[in-house]
Amino acid sequence: QRYLVEEVEDGLRIIDQHALHERVMLEEFRKQFARAAVAKQKLLLPSVLTLTRDLRRRLDEHRELLESFGFEIEDFGPDGVAVRAVPALVAEHDPATLLADFLDLAREADPGVPVLERALEFMACRAAVKFGKKLSDEEITRLLQDAASIDFSATCAHGRPTGIRLTLQDLERFFHR
């Protein structure tokens, strides 16, 4: 429920399902963002988040980026906001927590990585299947097909490998053959 094992021509490939799905989701978010067409999910009931002054400042500073990712946010009372829509790929997450985590990400500035790229990576990580979740055969097939369709699937958004390959020669050496 954490790794997938795939037989390949010259041995086995062991795949970290979360890392591979995170890479697939990163590329999907990049495509949607580049087309200015990030799918969003409207909420039946808004989710309210109370903001500190610092969070309010960060929200105001990054509101345009948040909206381009599919968030719909409006003021709610003197120190709160109501989240009315979220990116569809992360719709199963609590909207207020998602927004708060995004604003925390904006605080943790890394001068070497633009906020946009960190936001894409953040969304991809949240959208990816969780480590330890049992996938159905259909979900596994879809993940492998999606991964085969992207140019670069060797690492996740955080740089971790998505899988390792063990050749028959590696296996024979391991078993002293």
C-alpha cells in the first residue's frame, strides 16, 4: 500500500506511489496553470478562516495567485475570509486548512524558488494519493499511464525518486547467483 512493483523488460521497477502521483499532479497543475484554466470546485457551504494581521497581509499579497489556482475567497467579518471555491484537484481537503497552509508556504520564502513554483509543488503534493493508501487496479493502471505520458517522471516535486529499477543482474547478485 506504499509501493508498486512492476515487471519491466530487464527486471523490476519499484515505485513510490505518492512520489510518482505527485509528479503527475505537478505536471497537470503546470498545464492547467499555463492555459489559465485551473479547474475549480465550488463549495456548497463556504469555509471560514480567521486571519491574523500577518496572514491577512500574505493573503492580500498573494490573492491574485490564489485566484489563478482556483481559490475563490471573499472577506467575512472584520478578521476572516470565506473560501467559496478551491482547486478541483484538491477539493477533498479542508478548504480553510488548505488556504492556511498555502499562506504558511508564502511566508517560508526561499529566494531560489519562486512562489509560483512552490505553490505548484504544494498543490501537487496535496492532490497526490497519500503514502499508504491502497490503490485499486484501475487506479494503478491510470497512474502508470499518466506517468508514461509526461516528459520527466524520475522525481517528485520535492526531488525524491519516484522509483528504482532492479535488473535481473542486480537480483541475481543480491541472491548470490
